[in-house]
Amino acid sequence: MCQDFSTLADFAHILHRLPGPDEVATHAAAERNAQLTKPPAALGRLEGLAQWYCGWRGDPRAQINQPQVVIFAGNHGVTAQGVSAFPPEVTAQMVENFRQGGAAINQLANAFGARLDVHALLLDTPTTDFTQGPAMDEAALVSALRTGWDAVDPECDLLVAGEMGIGNTTSAAAIALALFGGNASDWTGAGTGVDEAGIALKSRVVEKSVALHAAAKGNGLEALRCLGGRELAAMAGAITRARVLRIPVILDGFICSAAAACLQTVSPDALEHTVAGHRSAETAHRALLDRMGKAPLLALGMRLGEGSGAALAIGVLKGAIACHSGMATFAEAGVAGAD
Ligand SMILES: O=C(O)c1ccc[n+]([C@@H]2O[C@H](COP(=O)([O-])O)[C@@H](O)[C@H]2O)c1
Ligand SMILES: Cc1cc2nc[nH]c2cc1C
């Protein structure tokens, strides 16, 4: 299997040759699940989650010991169109906050025993305003994909890919429109908190951008290049690397999902090693997850980004694995089974 890339064609080649889960481990995990001291299916979605995790780890009694949260930050030329409630300087300021330990994601990563890494991608060089031209050329896209690819610790056993980038809900909305069609307003929401007039303006920006980049329609890598951003591309690179390493991934909110959806259009099963950690309050996230065939683990009204919803879901997955791998079987515990 090719595990490296220096062009977009190489990257697409990797996406067409992704490994699957370990079927033997998946089967053994299902057998084990059936013997655990609980009524059948009494742990609900936790049971399928644990079996999915065990399959990807190739261990029917897997553990989660080294989760990694990686946050990518990027700046967007499209902020010149007035699409965010916050100024673009906030991206770099929040990166500093992540590094000082003061952001929500620092607390959540800590709470769930995850290591946190932060990668700022050329913040002084925003992507091109995609109402005017493609956000990135091929070299810039490949470089950002590579940053994500290299950011994954091969020793980690669970990955959360998150982002920080003022303006990136406009980018995510444009990608969703390019990939799934409909109206720009279907995919455009408040982001950091723009008002109704701001959402209407943003929607026009999204519509104009997708009209300008016709080649992005239905083409995930072209959508990422023309309408994406460096942090979205880095998330796509990290999610792909995790797949090659058989590391399960928890997706975060609207922006992370849009980046991931780009991979799915290249290779329909590219996200089989991922689970949607939560459904964000960004209104279009529900439709996006539906199109991706992903049911979120949590829906807590969060719309922060920075990997926060996915980090919370580490707790859910850890709970699923603790039960699956730690519980006694009926035979071990001397508990009578159902009649
Ligand atoms: O994760 C989400 O669903 C989400 C929804 C709304 C906003 N955000 C965060 O807010 C920033 C983008 O919002 P905006 O309004 O600048 O496009 C970016 O840093 C994201 O992490 C994130
Ligand atoms: C303050 C702030 C924190 C964030 N974290 C992720 N996106 C964000 C956007 C803003 C504006």
C-alpha cells in the first residue's frame, strides 16, 4: 500500500486503497458482547461502538489508553467579505490561548485523558478569498494535507481532529453546497454568531463562490482546494493517516464534518473508521451528518469547534470500551442467562 504522497493524485490514490477493519477481531468482539452480564442490547449504542472500535484496533478486548486531540488553525481570505462575527486576528489569539492551556479544549482533553497538539498553518498568509479565486493552489493543499498527515501520533489509539479558523463556517457551507447541492441557505448558519442580515450576506457569498468554482461540484479534493482552508485540509490529511494506521477517529462539528465529507466523495467508505462525536448547533450540521450517513453520539447545543464536542465523546467511547473489555461473562460471574 502506498503510504506517502507529494501530489493530489498520490493522495487520491491512497484514498482508493484504504485498509478495512480486522474482520476476525470484529467477529470475536461480537461473540464476547453476546456473553457479557447484561440483557441483550441493554447497553444500546455502546455495544456497536465497542465492536467497531475493537475491529479497527484488531483486538476483541481493546483498551483506550492514548487518545490524541489535534487542533489545526488556519486563516481565510473570505473574511474580507464580512462573514464572521469576530475579526480574523482571533485565530492566532486562540492558538496562543490553546498553548497557554486556557481554552475549552484544554480542559476537555485533560478531563478525558487526551494529549493535545496544536498546529497553526501559515496564519500570516490567509487563503485566497474564494469569491475571487481558488482558496489554494495544489501545492498549498498538498502541504496542508501533509501537515495533518504528519500530526497523527502512530502510537495513539483514538484521534480527535479539531479546528480553529475565523471564517471557516463559510468555507464549510460552500463545501457542503458544492458536494451535496441544494440552496446556499440550506448550508449557511450563524457560525460565531452573525445575525439574520449577516447570515443572508454569508449565504450570497456561499452561492457566488460555488458558482465560481464549478469544478468543485461533487469533487471532494477540488472542493477542499477551491473552497476549503488549510485547517480543513489538515483535518482531512489527519483523518486519512489515521485510517491507514487503523486508528479510530471521532469527528467534531460542522467544519470537521465538511472536511471529512470531502474524503467520502473520493472513496465512499473513507469514513468507516470515524464516528460523529456530536451534532453541533450550527443548523446545517444535521443535514450534513445525514448526507454522510453519520448518527452523532451527542447533541448538547455546542457550536464551539476546536474539537470540543468530539473530545466530550471520548468519554462515551471510553465508557463503551470499559464495559466491553472489562465486564464479566455470564459463565465467569455465575449469573443465570435468559430462559
Ligand atoms: O464546530 C462547529 O460546528 C462550529 C460552529 C460554529 C463556529 N465554530 C467555530 O467558530 C469559528 C468559525 O466561525 P465563523 O463565524 O468565523 O465562520 C471556527 O473557529 C470554528 O471552530 C464551530
Ligand atoms: C473566541 C473564539 C473561540 C473559538 N474556538 C473555536 N472557534 C472559536 C471562535 C471564537 C471567536
